[in-house]
Amino acid sequence: MLLLTRLIWESFSFALQALRANLLRTVLSLLGVTIGIFAIITIFTVVDSLERSIRQSLAFLGDKVIYVQKWPWIFGPDYPWWRYINRPVANLEEMKFLEENLKTASGVALYVVRPNATAKYLGNSMEGVSVIGATYGYSKVSEVKIREGRYFSQKEVEAGRNIVLIGDEVAKKLFTGQNPLGKEIRVKGQKFTIIGVMEREGENFLGAPRRDIQCIIPYGAFTRMYKISIFGIQPTISLKGFDEDKDLMNLEAETRSLMRIKRGLKPKDEDNFALNRPEMIAREVSSIFGVISFAGAIIGSFAILVGVFGIANIMFVSVKERTHIIGIQKALGAKNYFILFQFLFEAIFLSLIGGAIGIGLVFLITLIPQESLELQMSLKNILVGFSVSAMAGLIAGIIPAWNASTLDPVEAIRSK
């Protein structure tokens, strides 16, 4: 342990001496490592931030949720729409059947969305509002955070009463400086009494649906205003699973079985419904960003390669300049491995300095305020940066260190 500490300290001292003695040469040689680490960590940081922002934007889809819908989520250019166009849409009767018979679901709901509606209060109006008609269990399958007021009661939903939960932006737009609770807004000519205001969510990266511009009403009230049809507005049955992944798999299997029974499908008949899970989109996003990260690592590796040659050049010069000292150390009993590790650690320290500068530059970039994309450098990326730097130093220093360790002590002392 004492020997290792001594080796590390001496190597670190020699690395600092190399920086001080030949500052320009050392900085230019370390530039390759700095640029390489900067490129790699910048790409990783941007990709991670993009992926995180996209996942946050898709949070409205929920977690541990299965959607029973007409259309399957298929990614790619050749979507076989003709196979699904004549499928029936989910309905209230099917939702109630699943609610009564599912044993692996923690929540079941039916909901339908009508985007780009207009909400009015006296002389104020707001366009682009999303109206959601939902059954009572909607709050169990999709998070509905109430800032003021309350959620629907089951009797209110079953009766299809004209009551509404409004988003933060709707409240601010229609009721500037007023308390909206108990007041009435109009949507498509119908009056709705406000019983709750939802918490603000703010903008998201993809502009995905958000609670701030939504009005949630009972499903019965929705069907009195808008027509549900196979080619028009189509409801979705949403099922919330339990925490374990295996429970979600069981829920999917149980749902498929019950839906086939409800729709009277024979054993050889193909499903005429789709069971969609947000994990499908998450996997697609991860695969795309995995390719981008790999491409970024390849690009950065070329700069790292330049840095490896630069550090190797420093080490060869360092070995030549200190040949006399190496001879004296060997004459005094220093073993070959001591000399080897001394120069190897020195190369690693030099590379780590270059890597630290690159990581520091990336960190400075993350401090710049970004409106649409918040950059955050994770601990994982920092560790990757230092690991790659250390590996580059190891590769760059192995041959010079080996040459130094195999020098003949007599010839090395005479070299001066």
C-alpha cells in the first residue's frame, strides 16, 4: 500500500512537472483528449437530456398502463391501416365488463378526447382547449392533481352531470384575478359548473398533451355534445396495473382473454382490438437514442485517438529526458515494475487532466439557460468521461513505460 501511494504521488508530481516545464507542448498534446472527451460527453449529455425531456413529455401516457384501442401503436413507414380500419371502437359496456372481471387491475376507466375546443366565460374565451370525457376511474389510471376544489363523485359521473375540472391556463385565461370555483363556463353551447382546478404542469419538450389546457367532464356529458363513432371520436379503455412488471404482463393476458370473450371471437379469429403500452414508445425512443449515442462515441473516439498519440509523444520525450534518473533509480534498487508503473501512472494523470478540462467545458455549457431543452450532466457521463480518459492514458503510456522499465541502468546513467 505504501509503495502504491509513493508511485501515485511521484507520478502525479512528474505529470505536473511536465506541465510546468513544457506548458505549450503539453497543452497541445492534451488537446486531443480534451476535444475527444468534450465531444463524447457533450453528445451523451445532449442525448440523455433529449431522452429525458421526451420521456417527461410522454408522461401523460402514464406508467404501468395498458390502453385498449382500435389502432395498434406500430412504428415505421408501412403502417397497415387497412387491417384495422373496420375494427369496432371501445365502449362503456366493455369497460364495465373489464372493471367487473379483471383481477389484476388497480384501476379501469374509459375516456375520450376532443381537441381544439373553445371554452367561454362571459366575454372571455380560450381556443385550443382539449375536452376529456371520462368515467369515474380516470383518476386511478391517469394522474389528476387538484390544486383547488375536488374531483368528481361516482354519482355525478354516472348521472353525467355538467361539471368540469379545468387546467391552470384555462383558469388564468377565463378568470383573471378571480376564483373560478362554482362559476360556469360554456363548451359547445353547454354550461358546465367548475368544481376543481388542476395543478400547473408547464410546457413540455414535444408539446404533448398537458393538463394546463384541458377540461375534464363526465363521460355521459361528453356524449351529449359529441358523437362517438368508428370513423370519428373514438374512446379508449385505460387499465392501470400494479407495481410489478409480471403483474402488468398478467393484466395484458387477462385483458386480451376477456376482450375476446366480450366480442365473441373464436379461437382462430385475430384480435379486433389493440393493447397498447407506453413502454412501446419508451423502447423505440431508447433504441433511437442508443444509435445516436453510438455514433457520437465513434466521432469522439477519433479525437481521443489523436490525444493518445499526443500523450504517447509526451511520454517518449519524458523517458528520453529522464533516462539518467531512471538509471540512478535502478542502480539504487528500483525494480522494473516500479519504473513501469511510474511512467504509466504519469500518462494516466496527464490524460485525466485533459479529460477533466473537457468535462469542465461540458459542465459550463449546461449552466447556460435553455428555454426548450434543459441540459443536465449526469454522474454516469462524468464517470464515463474519466474512465475513457484513464483508458486513453493507459494505452498511450504502456509502450513508453515499458521502454523505460527495460533500460539498462549502466547505459542509462552514461546517457547524460
